[in-house]
Amino acid sequence: MRLADIKDHFTLSRPETDSNSVTDGRHEGILRSAELVERESTYTADGYRVTLNIKVEVEDEVGDPVYLYLSPTYSWSQRGKMLGILEKLEVLPEPGKSLDLADLVDLPVTIIVENVEKDSRCFSNIVSIKRARPARKSDKQASKRRQAMVEEPDDDEEYKID
């Protein structure tokens, strides 16, 4: 948001809804950042865990950007969520190789969102993420042909006999 977007510069107006949520279902977005973050945890002996914090930008119903986060625990375990996410993003390095997290920035993604209400607030949770596939050229051409067929009248219609 820019200062120019605010109508009245002398009044703070709180929106009626929480702007950090989107509707349930599928959304196209862009991965904006990926970093390792240390968080408090009641499940570890030292009280902390390291997570891969993934920030995804999607648009809400009116086209405004909303940032959603996915934070799997940093673990190379086959049963860990981080490994599965990296596979679906198609960036999982081979054993012994590395992944530069900066390479994830601006990656187009498709996410599935489920909303959860907690303490009278709505939270949009990313339950699935994968690399977005651009439409193939042949798919675009077929779509244009279908659209043209719908929009253009059939020239032979005036010669048809009922």
C-alpha cells in the first residue's frame, strides 16, 4: 500500500475484515522469499526449532496483494514436510548438493488455501504448494480457437433450411 492510496491522511480507518486472508481453494501466486528462521517450540529439548519460512504473495478478491506463509521444520527426513515441499516446487537438490534459497524468489506457484478461525480471526493456511505450470502454447491456441468459434457467427446459417 502507498500513502497515495489512503483517502484521508489525518484519519486511521480500520477495515471491517482481516486483509491477511483469502478465500478457500486454489490460488496462483509468486514465492516472494524463503529463509531459515528460528522459532520457539515446546516439542524440542532446547525450546527452539529451525523452519524454512516461505512467503507467498497472492491476490485477494479485489486484487490487493496478500502475503501467506508456510513454515515447515528444517529437516531432510523423508517423512518431513520440507522435503515434500521442495519436491513439489521442483527444486529439491540431489543428495550432497545445495539449494540457494534466493533461487526460489519470484517462482510462480499454485497453492491450496484452507481458512481456519481462531480467537475470532480468520487465518488462511497454505495446505499445499507446487510450482505453477505456464499454459502451453498449444493450449492457448486451442482456447483462442474455441473462443473465436463462440464469438463468430456461422456464415452458413442464413442458407440452412429448417
